[in-house]
Amino acid sequence: MTLIDSPPTDRADATGFPLVDEDPAHHRFRVHRSTMTSPEIFRDELERIFKHCWLYVGHESEVTNPGDYVRRPVAGRPVFMVRGVKSGTVHVFHNTCTHRGAVVCRQRSGNAKVFQCFYHAWTFDSEGQLKGVPDREAYGEKLDFDALALKSVARVESYRGFVFACFDPDVEDLVDYLAGAREYLDLIIDSADGEMEIIKGTNEYCIEANWKLLCENSIDGYHAVSTHDTYFKYLVALGTDLQGGVKGTAKDLGNGHAVLEYAAPWGRPIAKWEPLFGEHAKDEITALRADLVAKHGEERASRMADTNRNMLIYPNLVVNDIMAVTVRTFMPLAPDRMDITAWEMAPRGEQPQLRQRRLDSFLTFLGPAGFATPDDVEALESCQQGFNSGGVEWNDISRGMAREQRGNDEGQMRTFWRRWQQQMGPSSYGEIR
Ligand code: FES
Ligand SMILES: [Fe+2]
């Protein structure tokens, strides 16, 4: 883990940084607004970032049984994740028939022993093997069933249940890629005795804004009090003590990943009571907390129970461990448009009343009609509209450069942008500017 604002080590091309303009001597960090609006930059992002990074596909708990599958778009490409009936392995296949291209897995999710292409009815098993071809004899003896198996995405690995894929066969191993983010995933997973599951059902929505605005927003402590004013007023009305405010730190986790970690006034289903949960929940939460302390010691248990984390795993996975645990990924569709999918994650086998409290907590703040999400969507779309006004070339992301970084500064966003610039390379977009 490196300190926020320590410059990347491989900036040999430091002269070619016109889109991300860093001037430590003057405590200035700027990002050119064409990064949010240019179709050329958008195309290059798909090529240089989304083809080479590990991208979140889904969680193993979504395909628990042999033959379970879910269809997913990853970086805009149709793929599907399936647990092989014979091997028990989780595969991620390109969702395209090896005959003439049709999408093979057409349902969003389900359980199947075989996938039959609807076009000419070629059939593949859950391990991807080609099993059946109608009028087989038409091809003669040499039809190579192995060569015509479904194609796996170049690299597929999982970390403690989180399944990632990468289209670049030469990418570093997932554990190395995750770098400092691993410890934060561990913290969440360990707090549930290692058994987390995705709760069925998703939030899916679209934002008319550049995808990087959501990267910034997801780890932005600065906006919380102003943008989410209504939520804080609501907590106060319920009797929550906000005197302590939101205090925390941000960390650069390597490879563009960053986390914001802070103590917050709201409750946490895992072990921190608040009035929203009701008086009757107090004893239960006290017992949960005692259990965490017994298992993990006071210090780690307190971090699990009392502190919140908003983490960005570069480029497009957000894991929020706040008043509930959410997993959110987003796919750029155009310079000014993205699709977002969010899931809630919970300890496997959680008691129904705890699960209910968690779901309430999740929907109150993070749901599509919750206190946070619509406000954030409005803020991001507003930025995108503002870019169209022109007249201002740069976004300023320098907050906190003149002092030791605090949670509501912008160092974590600078972490993201430095990595972005490294991957995009020296700008060839002079003419766009
Ligand atoms: S395209 Fe799938 S069987 Fe022809
Ligand atoms: Fe927000």
C-alpha cells in the first residue's frame, strides 16, 4: 500500500500528461474534461483499459449448484458464468456460438445441463464442450468437436468467491492485481465467517454520465454532507447522534484501487445499533458484536463493526461496506452513458430478522428510490450536462494536496486518475482539446 499522492513509479513519460495535469509544487491536480466527453477517448478506454484489467463478473454464490448459470455483459461483451456439472468449476464463456455466432445462453439466469443454440441447434454442455450437431454426417468424419467448444474468456480467476475475468491472457494474477484491496475484501468476508452470498435480485439502472464520474463519486467523502443532506436530516429525526460527523481516511491500495474508511453515525447490520433498527434489536446486536470480538479480537472486531468502507477496485467494481454491503459494477456504453448493476451481499444463512434489517438498511440509502442513489445520479448527470456547456476546460481534483490527506479530500480520486493516465498512455488527443 502506498501513501495517497505518492506519484507512480513508472512515470517515465511524465512530459506527456496533458489530460491529467499534476503539479505537486502548486498543489494542483486537474483532469481535462475531454476525458468525459470525447468519443475517441472513450474508444481508447475500451481498448486500453477494459481489455487489460480484471473485471468483475459475478459471485460464486450466484452459481452454487452444478449447471447454475448467469448471463452478464462484461465490458459490453456478452459472456456467461456457469458451474460445470462434471467439474464443479466456475467457467466464464464468451456468449457466442462457435458455429456462426448466435448468443448461446439467452436466459438471464437458470440451471441447465446443456445450452442449445437456437439458430441451428448446436448443443454445448456446461463445461463448454460441443456435444451435438444436427445432421452430423453432413460434416464428414473430421469435424473437430474439441476445437468447436465454447471459448472461455482468456483468464478467469476468483478471490474468495468474487469471480473476475480478463480478456488479456498476459494479465498478472488476480491476487496480485487486487493488491491492497484484498485485505478489505478479507475484512468483509471474515466478518461473516468466510461465507458471504449475493442476495437474489439486482438493482439495474442507467446514468447519463461518463463512467469515471461514478468511480469518483463512489469514493468521494466530500459530497456526502451536501448531496445527501436529506438522509442526514432523516437520521437526526430518528434520533441518531451526528455530533461526531463522518471522520476517516483514504488509502491508495495500488493498481488504481482506493478505499475510503471512516467511522459513521449510521447503524451497521453487522454489529452497530441505531434507532432505525428499533429498540427490540439492541440485545441481538450486542450479542453479534460480542461474537465478533470473541472471534477476531477487539481491534479487528471494532473495525468490522464500527467503520465503513467505500472501495473502488479499478476500473469498475465498487464494494461498499456501509449500512449494508453492496457490490456494484458499471459498464460504459458511450462517453455520456453507463449501465449500473448493484447487488447486496450478506452472510450466508443469516437469520431472517437480521436479513430483513439489512435489506431495509440497504434500500433506505442505496436502493433505486433510497436516500443516496437518486441524489448521486442527479449529481453525475448534472456534471455531464455542465461539461456540455463548455467554457471550462479542466476539473479540479486537488483538495487535500496541501495537507495530510483526510477522508473528505480528493486523494483517492487522484489515485484513480493516475492509474487511468498510465493505462491510456501519453495523450495523442491534442487536437481534441
Ligand atoms: S449459430 Fe449456433 S448453431 Fe448455428
Ligand atoms: Fe453519494
